[in-house]
Amino acid sequence: VHSKGAIWRCQILILNIIYLMQNLKSKHYKKNILVIHSNLASSCKQFLINQKQCNHNMNFLIMGPPGAGKGTQAKILAEKYNFMHLSTGDMLRHEIDNKSDIGLEAKNYMNQGFLVPDDVLLSIMENTLTSLKGIGIILDGFPRTIPQAEGLEAIFQKLDLQIDYVINVHVDEDILINRLTNRAKNSGRSDDAEEVIINRQKVYSELTEPLIQFYKDQLLTINGDGTVEEVTQRILEKIQ
Ligand code: AP5
Ligand code: MG
């Protein structure tokens, strides 16, 4: 019960319930599940807070182009600070695996390296963040557009939450392409195909990079080139 594994089990449980809820088509059933989902999420959250295993004071965003190491670093920070790591890419891939309506819609965009529409992401995140209110989170891959950032601001305001740190991991494009091309050999990710990798970088420049200006007052830009440990160390130096 006291092991860190408990956090991950709760996290998986909460996310699975959220997915289940979102996938249900019957309104009556959905209403009941919504109650079960909220109760379970609250119980898990309370359990983590009681165990003092979860940092419930801080919220991080981690941004950067595809392959910058957002997921790698978010996982390390989540373990170090007992945050919940929420990766919208992982959530959407889970939807695709489950062949849900959201997954079916997302698949076409993701396979080509385009962003899934903002309203889909905002609705997923509003449900998730509302259920997890009070638990420290690290958002990986969200927001990704100005409308998503504005939507997140509104959600946080409604929930009386704040963003404490915005970490921007910078890596030059040739290194990113190299990393993702290497990962393609084993990842099984359909968006790791060469032409899709290039499109993901282009989409990042057009739609996500403007967030650097949006968050300019809070932004901590980190050089993401180097070993995983070196990059973690640079992040820790900036936030401590
Ligand atoms: P998502 O899953 O978020 O993918 P991404 O941003 O394109 O990038 P990656 O996850 O591939 O890279 P990363 O920065 O997490 O790096 P990682 O740690 O994995 O999104 C996928 C798709 O979902 C999007 O294209 C979009 O369609 C959709 N989507 C998701 N969120 C959305 C949103 N908010 N709105 C709309 N659509 C959304 O590392 C990459 C590789 O490099 C790994 O092999 C890793 O081992 C390696 N590596 C990491 N760090 C280092 C290091 N320091 N040195 C050497 N190698 C390293
Ligand atoms: Mg990732």
C-alpha cells in the first residue's frame, strides 16, 4: 500500500474509468457511471493525499516538439514529485486501442501527424482535471494550440488551480528526427514513419510553438540535447 506502485495503479484505474465513461453511449448508463467514476476518482485521490504520497500543491506543463523528451522527462518528474503524469498522446493511443468513438476520430489525424481537434482534447481534459482536482499533475503534450491553452486557463480558473511551472524542452530538429527515426524501429507507433515525423515537426512549428510566447512569463526553457540524466538535472536546477 505504501509503495509507489499504488500511485500508478490508482492512476491507471482513474484513467480507465474516465475512458470507460467517455465511451459509453447510453445516457442513463453514462449518468450512473459518471457517479461511480467521480466517487472512485475522489477515493483514489483522497487515498493518495492521506498517504502523503501525492504532491497536491503543484501543476506542471511540459512542452516541446515531437521527440524532445517530454514523455521521458515527465515520467521522471512524476515519480520524483509524486505527480500524476497525464500524456494526451498516451490517452489518445489508449482510445485507439479500445476502438472508441474518440479513438476512431483521433486515429486519422494522428496517423498523418496532424493534431486532433481542440474541442475533443478540451472535453477529455476538462473531465480528467475535474476528477483529479487536488492532485499535482504534469501535463505532457497539452496544451498544444492557443485555443487549448485558453481553454486550459478557463478550466484551471473554474477549478481554482494554477500552473506553477511551464517547462519548454528545446532540441534542434535534426536531432529530433534522428531520435524518432530510431524509435520507429521498435515503437510500433504509426506516426513514427518518416514522412509523418516531418509533418509532426511542421505542425509543431505552426500550431504549438506560438505557446512559447503565450507562456513567456512562466516559461523555463531547457536544453534537451544530452543524456536523459543531464536533461533531468537541468530541469531540476531551474525548478528548485
Ligand atoms: P504525443 O504522443 O504527445 O507525441 P509527440 O509530441 O509527437 O512526441 P513524442 O511523444 O514522440 O515525443 P516526446 O517529446 O514525448 O519524447 P519522448 O520522451 O517520447 O502525440 C501524438 C499525437 O497525438 C499528436 O501528433 C497528435 O496527433 C495527438 N495529440 C496529442 N496531444 C494532443 C493535443 N493536445 N492536441 C491535439 N492532438 C494531440 O522521446 C522520444 C525518443 O527520444 C524516445 O525514443 C526516447 O527514448 C528518446 N529520448 C528521450 N530523451 C532523450 C535524450 N535526452 N537523449 C536521447 N534520446 C532521448
Ligand atoms: Mg510523448
